[in-house]
Amino acid sequence: MRIPRREFVRALGACATLPPFLWKRRPQNLRERLAADPLRPQYHLLPARNWMNDPNGPIHWNGRCHMFFQYNPNAAVWGDMHWAHAVSEDMIHWRHLPIALAPTPGWGDADGCFTGSAVNDRGTATILYTGVKTTAPEQATLRDGVHNFREVQCLATSSDPQLLTWTKWNQPVLQPPKDPRLAGFRDPFLWREDENWYLGVGSGLCKQGGRVLLYRSKDLRQWEYLHPLASGKWTERESVNPVDSGEMWECPDFFPLGKKHVLLYSTAGQVIWESGELDRSELVFHSERRGILDHGAYYAQKTQLDAKGNRILWGWIPETRPEAEFSAAGWAGCMALPRVLSLNSDGGLEMQVAPVTQALRAKSFVFPQRHADLSQLGHAMEEIQIENLAGELAWKTKSSRSAFTLEDRSGPWWSAKLEPKGTAAVTLTVHGFALEVPLGPKHEIEFHLFLDASVAELICDRQHVLTTRLYRKPDGLLRARVNDNDLPALISLEAWQLRPISPDRLTT
């Protein structure tokens, strides 16, 4: 089950259950509880406590990766959106910095600093973000039946080499279109060509579909509307939330990759990628291929270039347990591991977890070669013992019917099952969720799994991705299990114990 990014009514009510003075009154108790929580990830980026969601404005600046993200400083539920700030030398080990952006009473962001982007504007770090403020219903661009928010695009700059302090432009730099059919106006992204900046804003039209509105500027402050960069169709299902019905696209991103351009957006319960051509004379994107970025608990995708020019994908991993549970736990959400994007020869989007994660590897387990007898293979499986739910596994199989399981003393913890679907594909089932995976010419299937407490990120053949959440507390070490009948089809298997990036789960 997906948790919507903004559940206004329930979030507002839940905020009242953990007022700020409670955090100050019992900080030591909370710290001890968070540090001892076995479901709290150990090598994924997350705040020291409370709620987080969308990655915002990742940027490589002065030799370091700066990550901002949506953050509620007062409770482990959505609300009171700020921009938290963390910095890393390698995109894996993080250090938290002071909050970068906070709502300003009376300004366009009085009720929240929503998602946006960060760019280098001739040596000045500059953020474009969506500000929201309560307004009359006829002026609102985001309506949920309880709140009426007007969304505007705001600007902030920093001259601090470490990006510790930010100065807001005192007026929004972009107002929403005056169209009664408008279904949202948020989550800006930017790119530059020659002397012009181009800005895309997630939007849509009621009863028509989501779209990305395109603007042009020379100074990031005065914007000229051009036209939709890309548009989609609605599901023809009525919904209070236009994102759920496909009438609005959230968190769009657009960038060149290889010889094509790629568009990412979230709508109708899916995170979508499209690859195709950008008509540079008309500035319109023509889609050629389309797919789902991640079939599981993954949302609000955002990309950046790293120091070597690789296109790095970030995403928010939401909670899938009831709100009462994560509110009581004192934390909610984490950042997915960085993924390197590429396009294959057919224009399909491929991804792999960034190689920098290999720095986390500690003890390794290597499966024997295929010519070994079954007793040797079985013994090698017994050697795999993952402690503290922090491990990485990579395996390849040549079978359209098999199962791979990680289990502790209480039984299965995580499992993947393959079943044939005709002669050209298999059905991959992970914890009840099934997706179709085409078979290549060799009929070999490659898996890469990262397990971190309650988070499991699985990439299959670099194209089919499924992030899941697991909330059963562990009972001992995790061991790998493969049925004896499936062992001969197992081409390779490697496993690693991974190190945490914090000694107490609080400073990641």
C-alpha cells in the first residue's frame, strides 16, 4: 500500500499528539528508543528523528554532495514542511546540518516550504521551491476538502561555501496560471541552455491529465511562460486528490541521458519514466518508451549529476505501516540509496545502486562455482549469516521457477519467487506483490538486494525495481535458503555484511 505524500487531515490531527514540548521534556528517552529500534535503517539517509519525505535540490557543491529533504521538525507525521539539510563526501556517509528553509509567517510559504531544486547560478547556489499559503478557495491551487493552499514558486540564495545559511527572495518569483481547471502547481525543476534557464513545474488540468508547464528566464527571477513540455491523460476516475486520478503530475524531473531525454513524474499511484526526444526548436518532449521506475514503496524521485557526470537518482521510501505506529515510533521515512541511471540500446531505463555503497561492505560470502556438488552448495548457503538486518546480496539464476528466501529463527523474513509466464517472461513475486519480468536470450535473471532493517531494495536485471518495507522485529541472524531442486540453476551468489554509517542510528 502506498502512503500518499500529503495526507492533510490525518497528519494535522496526528501532529497534535506529539507537541514540541514533549520532545524537549523527554529527549533522552526518545534517543534511547530510536537508537534501540531494530526497524530503523542503519545505512540509509534519514533524520535523527521525526518525519521526512521528498528529496529536494541535491547538488554537488565545493566537492561535497548536499542533500535537502522535506522535514517536519515537530513530529513523526507529515506537516509543517521545512527543508532539512545533510552533507556527504561520498553520498553514503552523511552529516546533518541546520535546517535550510523554514516557513515565513505572512509570506508565500507561510504554510510550508514544499519540494524544489538547487542549481549553480554563476557561482551562487540558488534554490527554487514551492511555497504554500492558506487562501480563499477560488485562489487555491491545492484543495483537499479541508485546506485551501495557493502554490507559488519561491527563490532563495546562499553565498556560504558550506550552504549553511540561505536568504529568501521577499516575493514569489512565479504565480500559478489563472485557469479554473488548474490541478496543482508545484515541485519545480531547472536546466540551463546557453543564456537561458528553463523551469518545469508539475501541474495538470481537471478532467484532462497531468502536465509539465515550461517557463524561460535569464535571471531565475523574471519568468516567461512557454507551453506544456509534456502532457498526459487522466484515468477518468473521479478523486478528491487529482494526483490519484492522473489529473496532476508530482515531482517531475527532465534531463538528457545518453542520446535521449528522460522525463520522470509521479501520478495515479505510480512513479513513471519516459524516454524520447526533445524537439529543441519547439521545446516539446516526444515520448518513445515508458515504464515504472519502482514498483514498491518509492516516491518523489529526484536526480542530480555527481562529480563524474553520472546521473544519480534519489527517492523517498515512505512508511507502509499505519500512521499511529510510525508516529509512536518517533520517525518516519528514509532516502533510497543512490542509483546510477543509464539507457540501454532500446531506450529502456536501467539503474544500479551506485558503486560507492561498496565502501559499506564488511564480511563477504561467495558461493562456489556451479560444478561443485550439492553438498558443497548447501554448506556455502549455511555460511551466509547477516547480522542486524544490514546486508547486500547479488545472485543470478537460470531458472524460470525458483524461490530465494532470507529467514531468521522465526521463519521467512524476505523472499522472491519466480514462476514461468509463457516462454518469454517470468512472474516475480516479492511479499505478495507480483510483476512481469521479460527473459533475455540466455534466460538468465540477475538480482541485487540491499536489506537495511525495515527496508529492502531489489533490482532485477537492472530494469525492474521493487522496494518493500518489512516491520517484523528480527529473531537472530538472517540466513539464505534455496530449495535443493533450485540449487543447480543458481549460477552465482555473493553476500556481504554491511556496516552501519552511525553508531546509534541517530546521526545518519
